[in-house]
Amino acid sequence: MTTETPPPVRRAAAVPDTTAPDGSEIRLLATGREGATRASMVEVRLPPGAVSRPVAHRTVEEVWHVTAGRGRVWRARPGTRSEPVEVRPGDTLVIPLGYDFQFAAAPDAELRFLCFTCPAWPGPDEAVPVEANGLGPPTV
């Protein structure tokens, strides 16, 4: 009988591992290093009152689950209009492939959410800036 060591457990870092193309702080949780091959997961943080840069993804879909704070999220197919939605802990939403999106933290609370990406995040060229936005000028 052979013994196999399973992939390591990862804890969110005290400081960001990187900054997302939208300007939010990213703490890596499940990547190839932890054995993820078909999806990835990170913790996203946006400071109180901050507004992300509007972007769209080329190849991935994301599922967000809000864990702390409050905020607003705007999502729309290119060329269409939609209203932002309010989010708070316990809320889950999808960023469909190809949608433009932007998010903002409430003035008095950091917004935190888990972001599950499928397929796994391919790299820095995945997110592309978009001109249309639903939450106003970015602050990050």
C-alpha cells in the first residue's frame, strides 16, 4: 500500500496575493498549487466606499458568495442596460461569461466575497476593460 499526500490546505493571506484587473484585492485560495485543475477560488476584498473598474471576462464564468460587508453589483450583456443589485453576507450571484460588470463597497464597510471561477483563472489577459459601467467612475 502506498501513501499519497493530498493537496495542501490554504488559508487566506493577511495581505493580498495580487490585485485583480478590476482593482480589487485578491487572496488566492484554490489554484493549481492546491490541486485545482478545472476551477479556481479566491477571496475578493474591496475597501469601504471603493468602486471597481468595469471589466468583462473572455473565457470564464464566476460565482460570487458575499461573506462580509455590503455593496452593489452591476452586470449586463454588452450593449444592454441593467440596474445594480444590492448585496450583503449570504448573497450569491453569477457573473455570466461575457457580461460587463462592476462592483462597489458600501461607504462604511469593506466588501468581501468568495469568487469561484470556471474554468480556472487563465491569467492576467482574461479580464478586459469595458467603457460602459453601471456604478460610476472607478476609484481603485
